[in-house]
Amino acid sequence: MSKKPAAALSANLVSVKGTASPAPDMPGRVAPPAPVPVPTAGQREAGGQPLNFRVPNAFRREFKVYAATHGFKLNELLRLSFDAYRRQHGE
């Protein structure tokens, strides 16, 4: 069985690496504007640094449910809890 000869390619279908360019009628790419994050009051005050630590699953669930049912964000509830703890312990 003989091989078929390669098809002849026109000059505009082949490009040399590094010299490719878009077709003249192709619209250019425009990057969408990057969203600007709006810091919350807590982030402005504290700088928005992450605080990572492990807690038992049951505590995590209870904490999240309490925050959600009372309309708090998790960081707000943590901040309020810490403030209350400091008040109770004289600091």
C-alpha cells in the first residue's frame, strides 16, 4: 500500500514560530475590568489578615449555625465572642 502525498499548503496557512498574527478582521481582546474588593469594617480595622485554626466538627457546626440564625458573619461572631470574653476576665 502506498502513502498518499501530503497536501500542498498555501502560504497563509503555515506560520513560523514567533511570527503568527491574528487575521486583520479579527476583533482584539479586551480584558474585563478586575473587580475591586470592598473591604468590610472588620477588614479595614484589622487589616483583613486570615486566622486559621482547627476546631472539633461539632463546635464548627454549632458556631456556623448560631452565626447564620442570628445574622452574623463568622468573623463578626468570633470578634464579639472575644470581646465578651475579655470583658468577663477583666481586660
